[in-house]
Amino acid sequence: MAQEGLVSYQDLATYLGMGSKSPINGWFTKGAIPDGSTIVRFVERFGVNAHWLLTGVGPIRAPDAKR
């Protein structure tokens, strides 16, 4: 994420169109899980593999990622 210039939870929230950093803080501090639309935005904007994002298993990058 640093290569996209994202250095804070608020930067990430803004980049994902979320407005508030509170949900992101919850992911990292309380083990909360992002909702489906947020996962889709992560996959689209960062080129990550959705399976890896949800489970931590498999390649980080989606096979067809353009990054």
C-alpha cells in the first residue's frame, strides 16, 4: 500500500471510498472482517487475490493482476 502513497488508516479509507478510518482500525485491532463490497474494492484497486485476502492462503496477487 505504501507504493500507492497510503501511509495511514485514513489514507486507506479515503482510497477505498469509505470516509471513516474506524472500520479499518477494527480490522487491525479487533479482528473485524471487511464487508463484501470492501473486499471487492481491495481486489480491484490493489490487484490482490480475494482468496488470500480472506484466508491468508495462496498467492497474494491475483493471477490476472496488472501490477
